[in-house]
Amino acid sequence: MSLAAIYRALRPELDDPDLDARLDAMCAAADAAALERPCDREALVRALAALSEPPAGWTEAGARELALALGCAEGDERAVRRFESLYLGNVPQMLAHMKLSESTLDEVIQRVRDRLLVAPSPGAPPRIVEYAGRGRLPGLIKVTAVRIALDLVRDERRADHDETAALELPAERDPELAFLAQAYRSAFREAFASAVQELEPRERNLLRLHFLDRVTLERLATMYAVHRATIVRQLAAARAKLAERTEAALRARLQIRPDELASVMDLIRSRMDASVDRLLESVDHLD
């Protein structure tokens, strides 16, 4: 089936006498975007059919946007890098008036990335494909970034009231360990929060996406344009680093006997192994 036939089957009401020439021009513009590999022409035509604009309203800039979006949706690493450079790189300037901390700004950028590059549901395309081709991606990204930033600022204000209950160490059958858990709960809360802040933004985001947002390993691999095994290794490394930093921060805060410290560390390790998702949720908005 020709490209024009595919388009006409999808949008018969928007038929155009110059459709073949317009499709050739759009495919040529998409190919000229020089991504990792030539544009999938059938996918491009289907994306064009999803636009409200008739063929007469198509532009080469729209074709380049669509090619970039389709490349990102396929996990093309070069396309993802170009999206980062062309669009996400402008977010700090867009939000300069909000005077956000560097860590909060990193979180905003990551969440914009997630919202556009991660499919909203299994089998659905990432939202960037839905939004591309209209020349409005910069405006969309600005609106999305501002809304996310406002949500984060509000959440940060609530975090101090919500974190204590979620970070409570569990009571143990051993009375001595139960006492230690109670006695050092506050120190553990501070140590864990400190350890989260010491992680790299990518490490924090991987942990949050997988353990809080329940993003699968396969979807993470697509989003970051790496192999699934790489994501598994990165998650394991981030979790081990979090445990190590929590233990080091707690050791620095406590002045107790070595045997007591060993018991507390046992509690910490078991708690983190069992409830890393709940623990992360309690400090997820501290960035």
C-alpha cells in the first residue's frame, strides 16, 4: 500500500490532490533531520494522519518534530539526546523567575522527560508523538514544566508534616531492638533523607520511577535508551549506594557502643530491603 493510500484510509475527509507530493516532501524533511536511522515513513504518515491540520497546513518543521518524536518513542538514543538539547535544555531559562533550587530544577526536568517520553499505558505511544508536528512543543514543555514546578513547591511545604509516620522504624520482637528503633528513629530519618540528597539526580529518578511510580524495567530501558540489563545494574547500584550512604550518615550522627551500632545497622538494612518504596515516598519531594 502506498503512503498516500495509508493516509487516505485513515483520513478520507482530508484528501488532497497534491497528497503524494506533500507526503514526499514531509518524508524528505524528516530524513534530513539526520537522526540515527532514516525515518519510518509509514509511522510518519500515521502520525500525520493523527494531526488535525490538513495536508496543506503541514510544514517541514512539523515533519522534523514528528521524526524526532518517533525516534524518541522507538528508544533511539540520538533522538533522545536531540530532544534533551533542543527542548529540555531550555527549561532552566523558562523557570528562572521561580528561583528554584538546582535539585528541584533537576526534578522538574526529569518529570517533564517522563511525561513526554514514557508511554502513559502499555501499548500506547509516548505523549511526545501525540503533541509533535504542530510546532508547539516548546510552548507545551514550558506549560508542563511550570505546572510540575508549582506542584513540587507545594509538596515540599507539606513534606515536613508527612514524613515522620512513613519513616518510622518497625517495632521488633526483641525488646532491646525495639528500644533502639524508637531511640534512633529521628536519626535514621535524617540519615536517610541526607543519603537521598547525595544520590545523583539520575539515581534518585531511577529509584523513584521504579519503586514509587511502578515503571517497569522494560519501560525504563526504553526511556533511557539502554538495554534492560543496564537498567537492572543501575537500579541495584543506586539502591546499594543509598543503603551505604544511609549507614555512613547514621554512623556519623550516633555516639553509641559498637554493639548497639551493629544492631541499629541491622535494623536499617532490613528496613530498607523491605520498604525502599515507602521510605523513598517520604522524602520524594525533598529535592
